[in-house]
Amino acid sequence: MLEGNLLQILQESRYTTVLSGFGMLLESGYPSLRDGEKSYDIEQKYGYSMEEMFSSSFYSTRKVQFFEFYRKELLSHLDKPPGKGFLAMAELERRGLFQSIITRRIFGLPGKAGCKNVIELHGNVYDNFCPHCGRKYPMEYIRDSVRVPLCESCKTPVRPRVCLFGEMVDNAVITRAAEEIQKAEVLLVLGTTLSSHLCSQLIDYYEGDKLILVNEEPHHADRFADIVIHERVDEMLERLQRELGE
């Protein structure tokens, strides 16, 4: 499919919702902590898998180890800026081609790139709070802490407002995301497969006939999309941006 046709579809769409997947994170230079060599290195380093450490039970019972992992393996990557795909996505939103963006990623890259209407299903690392008194803390308070970060008011361990393994996504957030998908004339899935957790959780809410998938690698679930483009997301979005013009 030519990008010119895609641009026309997006320009004619009254409402386009974007599902931003893990591939866009990789294109921005963030590592995949759950796959391949990095996953092996984490298990060798800490004695636990990423799934075990980034879980609600691990946070509850092994806070010192949780925050050691959290600081070194997640917060250490925040110096990486949003990649060109996120920057193009923000510009296309500003130009009226995208109305909302939904993601499960917790690094806040769409917002840092300038996107406005973003639903972060799993929260983000910049939002931290005291579960006891509700006091809020910036990411830097966690990053610069030693051992377990404690609330300055009541000495309760501070909690990142992110969804850990074993926890349910907030119903209000799911409801808002479902409503955005139901409103969509075009559903644009970027950097993931239709069998991913992001899509399987939400795709059934889409009632239209313009489900467009952009992902570099082919997948057996591609057949469920109305249009499939096998390409890097950042390259495709930048080309759309150029075709849209100044």
C-alpha cells in the first residue's frame, strides 16, 4: 500500500486512534528486558527473572531488591530521548491526523515527544506516590534514593504508579481506552502484532473497517488487519509527515 493512500485515509478519517506498541520503544533505543541476551543477563545478575522482580509480590516482599532492579534497569534508560517515530507521531497529532494514542509502555515517550491525548494503560515512571498519605514524588526521588525510597511525611515506602506483573489495570483507564477505540473510524496499530497484550485487551472494542497495522516483521495475526504495512514505524511516520508538508 502506498503511503499516499494511507495519508488520504487518515485525512478523511473523522477520528483516528493509535495503539503504540513495543516496537516503537525499541526504535527509540530502549532495550527489551524480557527477551534474549538482556533477559539472561538480568537473571544472572539478580538471581531472578525480569517478570519475577517487576511484580507486585516482589515489590511487597523484597523492596530493597525491587528498587535496586528498578533504578538500574528501568530508570537508567530515561536519558534516551523519544525516537523520531514518537516525534513524528506528535506532529501528526498536532496536524489533526491522530486524535488519541494508547500505550502500555511506562517510559512516557509519547508525552515527552509532545503528544497531548495519551492514555497510558500501565502508568509511567514519572508518577510516584505514597500509598499511605498520598504525597507525590518525582522520578528523580526514586532514582536518587538509597535502598528503599521513603515518604518524607510518613516514612512509608514510595510506590511507582505503574502496573506491575500480577496487578490489574485500573478499570477507569481501560474504560477510557475502550471508548477511544469505539469512537475510532480508523484504528492504527504501530509497532506490535494483533496478538499482543495491547491489542488482545482492546481490539474487540473496534467497530470500524479500517484497522491498519504497521509492523516491521510479518506475523500470523496480520490477516486480521484490513491493511498491513511491513515497515519500521518511525520511517513510515516520517514519510507521512513529509507528504503532509509544512
